[in-house]
Amino acid sequence: MYGDFEAQRHWMELSIHLPPSAWYFYDLKYWGLDYPPLTAYISWACGYIGHTVNPLWFALESSRGFESSSMKTFMRLSALFTDAAFYFTAILFYCRSYLTSRSNRSQTLAAITLLLHPSLILIDHGHFQYNSVMLGLSISSVCLFHIGYDVPAAVAFVLSLGFKQMALYYSPAIFGFCLGKCFFLGLHRGGRLFIRLGVTVIGTFGVLLLPFGAYQFSSSNLRQIVIRMFPFGRGLFEDKVANFWGASNVVFKWRESSLRDNLPIVALIATIAAILPSFCHILYLSYTLIKEPYTEPSDGAEEKSLLQPSPTVPTSSLLPLALFNSSMAFFLFSFQVHEKSILLPLVPFTLVMSAREDLGPMGVGVWEWGMLLNNAAAFSLWPLLKKDAQGLQYVALVLGWNYIVGYHPLKIPTSFVKAVTMIAYLAFTVLHSAEALLNAPQRYPDLFVVLNTLLCSGVFVLCWLYGMKRQLEVGFALSSR
């Protein structure tokens, strides 16, 4: 069956040879398409270009498993192009919108920190995927919300959802921010914004599905898309993912318990419970920040304002943190989580830490927790990267990135995060050394993977709790102004 590289190539193959109505039905046992329509459209564009260069690369069925050096080069270039088109531009947009008060040097350092992100590079260019498209669109959406362009921001976020359904991890934070802004603007202006955003979301989803309508699209097609995107039959989690379910499965076998048939519902309840504090906080903060009724524009100004940004709101500065808290709650507690999904909470937290502000007692704050989270995330990917023979790339990228961004864990002032950091890094080192020098016991062949899961899930929970704490602190500062 090969790996994700073949999956991406196969989707390019099927999209250029079959009508859209057949995309989600074609040979599902061999890398059936299981991402939303925008993934298929981008696969079609890449496949069309590649087929023009060499038809053998994407010939229907006969090209399965084809991996010539020229085809690999084309695929690698397609990943680099999508990086540049979506992720790189979004990072520059973030630096110019969120970090406008910082010096050019600080903005450059932030951009370097984000552009050389080791986990994203390892997954997209080592394991081979196109997560940078989804993440870039989500970051662009956050930046557009921050500067008041709410309708384009909604379009960007729907496109992110339209590329990979995992962007749903961000949806509670985005919805909470938008609803809170409607509260902030008052009944009339906020009501109009709510309607405009609703129409925009529905309209954008409609446009994404429009090509299917041209090929006798039916309810069965829509149902099949949903089934492929949310495969509940695959089980609670993939492999040994470092979340609550993966870690607790060591002592309580969820898939063998009496709850196994109700695990999707149990996971849903746990996820909602984990999301609610951050979601309710941003709504409550938006309400408390209403100092006085919003003043309507003068006559004639309202029509012009439709082409202009809407008033910005203080809670936009909280949006990256809210994205982290929401997505980490999904990663830790939701159903059918992949180890690669750690990118979703990882990127927004890295956005926040890239500013390198001294936050918290004794100058210890987001930077220290963010670096710990990034290194733990890369370590959690090790079992997957080992299967892909990405050991050298893993070591070079992680150590090189830590050096380039100037991270010195031993120089962290004495604090709780330093204690956690030292214990975690010692455990990472011991576990890597043991795996390199020793064989796992025959009785416990997955021993090293399970220890990796337990260790990383603990770090992720602590980082999530810190993110919740930090959101409350920033919210308190905003409400005290």
C-alpha cells in the first residue's frame, strides 16, 4: 500500500481521470480520498501539470507505486510551492499584522522561528503531506480577523476546512471570537455582522461543492464525502498517539471495554468539556469589554463600510491562544486522532511564542513553554519518522532549529517550567539512547513507543493547562484597561 507519498500521488491520479462524482467512491481500499473537496481540487491541479510533463506519473491504475526520481522531484516541488503560496505568505502576514509594534529584527526572528518549524517540515516534506495549505489558510484567517476584515477571514477559514477537516479543531475558537465580536458591536451592527458571516460561510461551502453539482451531484455523494472525512469505524485513535486515549489505554483497554460501542459519544463529551472553558471565557470577555453602546456610522458611511474593515476588537489578540486551547483539547480528547494532528495546536502556540515576550514571574513564560511543546511534539513524531527512515532529518532539524532560534534550556530561571523541561529532556535522551542500544522485550514489543506516548501526553497536558492559564491572564489584562 506504500505510504502517504503514494496516497497524495494517487489522489492526483484519480482526480484528473475521473469525474468529481466518482472521487469519493473510487477503489476505497487503495488510498481512497478522505479529505474535503479543496484537497481534491489542488490534487487535480498538481496532477494536471504533472500529467502534462509525463503522463506515466499519473496514468490511471498502472501508475500505482510509481516512484521515479523525476516524479519525486515534481512532487517535492509541489509541496514547496504550496508552502510558499499558503504558509510562507501567511507567516509574513502574521508578522506584519500582529507584530507591528515590534522592531524589524524581532519580526524577522519570529518569521525564522515559524518558517523553519521542524515538525511541520518533517511531516510535510519527510512523511509527505500538504498541511501547510490548511495551516496557512487558518493563519491568514486569524490575521484578517485581527485587522477587521471579517468576511475575507471567514472565507479563508472555510477554505481551510475545505482542505482538511482537522481545521475543525480551530472552529470553537473562531466561532467564539466571531460571536463575541457580534456582542461587542451591539445588537444592530453585531446582528448585521452575524448575518454576513453566516451567508459567507454557507456561500463559500456552496462554491466548494459547485464542481460536484456539474456532474449530477446527489445526496449520496454528499453523504459519501462526510463518511470518508469522518471514518468512525477506524477506532478511537491511530497507533499510539500521545493523547488522553492513547496514554490511558495502557491501563484501561478502551477498545475492549463495555464502552467500545459508545466511544465516539464519550470522546465527544470529553472534548466539549475540555473546549468549554476557553470558549466561554472569550465570550464572557467580549461581553464585559462593552464599555458603551457602539456608535453607528453617520449617514452614507454604512454603505462604504461594507468595503472597509469593521471595527477591531481587543479579543483579537487572544485568538492565537484560543486556537491553541481549542485544538489541544481536540487533540487530547477527540475521536480518531492521528499523531500528525499535533501540528494544529503546535502552530498557534508557536505564533504566540515567536514574539519572545517575557511573560510571567521571573521572565519565564510563553517562550519557554512553547519551546518545550515544540520539542515534545517532534519527539512524539519519532515512531512515525522512524518508520519513514527520517532519523537523520529529525536530529538535524530539531537540533538545528533550537540552535538557530537561540534556545538555551539551562539558562531558564529556576521555575516550574524549567523543572518540567529538564525532566522531559532527560527522559527524551534516555529513551532515545535505550531504543538505539537495546531491543524491546519480546513480551512488550511496543515498549519504547508506549513510553513515548506516556511522556509526551503528560507534557501536552501541562502545556494545555498553561495555555488556559495564559488566556485568562491576558483576558484579565484586557478587561483591566
